[in-house]
Amino acid sequence: MAAPRTTTSPRKLLGRLSLPERNFVADALRTETVGGVLLLVAAIAALIWANTPLRDSYASIAHFHIGPASLGLDLSVEHWAADGLLAVFFFVAGIELKRELVAGDLRDPKAALLPVVAAICGMAAPALVYTLTNVLGGGTLDGWAIPTATDIAFALAVLAVIGTSLPSALRAFLLTLAVVDDLFAILIIAVFFTEKINFVALGGAVIGLGVFWLLLRKGVRGWYLYVPLALVIWGLMYNSGIHATIAGVAMGLMLRCHRHEDEEHSPGEHIEHLVRPLSAGLAVPLFALFSAGVTVSGGALGDVFTRPETLGIVLGLVVGKAVGIFGGTWLTARFTRVSLSEDLAWPDVFAVASLAGIGFTVSLLIDELAFGDDPVLADEGKAAVLIGSLIAAVIATTLLKIRNAKYRALCEAEERDEDLDGIPDIYEQGQPAYHLRMAEIYERKAAEHRRLAQVAGGASEGDDSPA
């Protein structure tokens, strides 16, 4: 007699997160949201500053040089913001990536398949859109990587400003997309925007990274050791010809992000908790302040939609990102045993994919690297990034607002805690103790309602009696 065939239910796409993962995502995105609002304010301030009679002061400050020339670090303020401050941003990105690889969604190859495929398609499609636009229009292909990046902080700022609710599964999907996106952006910067290499400086940076790794493995503590060492590594990496932000990523990836039994938080999580506010609240907004200040005029805005390079950036962010991420997600569900969560619909995935078209910080950085030899084209590229991100934000806002009532109901269900034990009820449905607590709560409520009914009945009888 043949053994009965067992069937396994297919995995759910964008299903409910585990409670620890949900709490981590909520904490991480809370800081990113605040940083995103500051980033938005900084970008607006830069645009106002660069388009008022004070524009000369903006240019003089941005191009003011400071730093030791003997060490090859006599850089402009704008350059310090792009190479120095963004190293902090990429340090945090490195920690996020390491955590995802050892303790998050990317640890399980099956679970990692969706965000990785979606992110790859979400980078390949914008690059393809840019390339086709410039091949047909006779433009340069140097800027193909500009529309490939997603800015998670700016995307969350848009969510905060429009006041939409978004279920934790969609927020986590957006965060994981951005982490994988950052990884490939780092690789693009390292591979395609390194013209010549100083192997002596690179060797020194590698030795410094080795010392950094050894100190971590020996359990040596003390910021007074790591911060100076990190600055030396950064300086050597900058002088090597490889973009200095790579040093931040490398150091972030070296931190241990798995917990030991006696630890509440791993060293990587602890350091990320300390450094993330510095990155989101200071480093990235200052970079935006000195990078987003482009002159905006009617003619310049018209050029964005007529010049193939800038048109390719806009179409890459608005069309390429949405189609690429949505297409990658749909293909993953189509050709694997993954089905979309019952709580969500495919338009929700497309809305989040549209939101990923906000490619502010890294896109501006790549624009400076791609068009550094042509200041006019570099400024027009920045304007294209701003306009493309704005259009993507408007489209995503419209799509998300249509479904906001559904999202609000899902968020309320995720937050409901009727037994007041600090754990959302939705995570306790399989625990007998939870149902016993709820039975006791409902019994007390029922007893109270019976007492109130008796009181109300006695009062009504008293009202009907003759005077």
C-alpha cells in the first residue's frame, strides 16, 4: 500500500514577520524616517539657497577647500560631504547587510530569493531604460548607473509626510530591497568608477582593515582605538583611488551581528544603534545640503525632458524601478512555490515598487562620479534625479492613498494587544495561555455588563412607578 502523499503549503510572499524581526524593522525604520524628514528639509533648503540672491555664498561654501594637502586630503566642503560623511552612511549599510546575511531575511536562501531578484531587476531595468533612451537619442552612456539606486530614508520620509500606514511586511520588503540595492551600488562604484589605483595606499588600507578585524575578533573595546583607526583606513582608501565610502562598507561588514547566549544585542546591532542617528540625522542631510543645490529655471526643467541623459535618468527612476521591482517579484512568485499573502494584492507590490523610484542620496553620488568632468551635465543630472524622485513619490503616494484604509486596518491588527502583555495578540494565537487570559478578560467584561444591566433595569422600573 502506497504511503499517503504529504503536501506542503507554499510559502507566502510578503507574509507576516516574526516578532523579533518586526521589532527590529520598526526600530530601524523609525530612525530612518526621522532622518528622511531631515534629508527632505536639507534638499529643500539647498534648492532655495542655490536659487536665491544668496546663490554665490552657497557656491563659495560648497567649493571652499579644507584639509591637510600633505596627506592628499585638501578637499572642498562638497567633496568632504560626498566622500567623508557618506562613508558613515555606507558603514551603517554594511552593518545592515551583515545582519541581513547572518540573522535576517538574506540568511535563508529561499527567503532571500525574492528581495535579491527584485533588487537585481530593480537595478537592471533602470539601467536598461537609461541605455535605450541614450542610444536612441544619441546621448552618453556614462550615467547608466544613476537611476539604479533606492533611497530608503527619502522613501520613508514621503510615507511620514503623507501620513499613510504601511504594513510591516511591506516596510520590511522595502528595507531589504534598499539593503541589497546598496550592496550592488557599492559594487558599481568600486568596479566602474575607479580609474587608477595607488597600490601602496590600497595596501595600507588593507593592512588597516586587517588590524580592525583582528581587534574585533580579540574582543578589544574602546572607541578611542577604533575611531582613529577608521579615519586612517578611510584616508588610505581615498588616496588609493577607490571611492572612500568602500572603507565604511568594509568595516561595517566586519562587525559581528549574531548574538551570543549572554547578549541582548550583538556588537553590530549595538554600534548600528549608536551610529545610525549620526548617519541619518547628520551625515546624509549634510550631503544633501551640498549636493542638491542646483539652479532651477524654466529652461533647465525643459532640458531635463529633452536631453537624452537627463530624460534617461527620469524614466529610469519612474518607469524602470517600478517595472523592474514589480516584474522581479511577479516572476519569483510565478516560477517558485511562493504565493502572495492573503492580506495584500499585486497593486500593493506595484505601489511599493513605485516608491523605490525615489533614488536620492546614492543617485546624486553616482551622478557626481559619472559626470564629474562636465559640471553642466552633472548639475542637469542632479536636477533629473530630483525631478524623477519627485514624480515617483507622487505616483507612489497616489497608489498608496487608494489602499490606505486597508493598510490602516492591517496595522491596527498588528498592534492590537487586548491582554496588555506587551506582545501583539496576532503573535499569540497559537498559545493556550493567551486564550485563557482573554477568556478571563471577557468573563470580567460580561459580569460587569450583567451588573450594569441589572442597575439599568432597576432604574427603569423605578421611573415607571407612580408618584
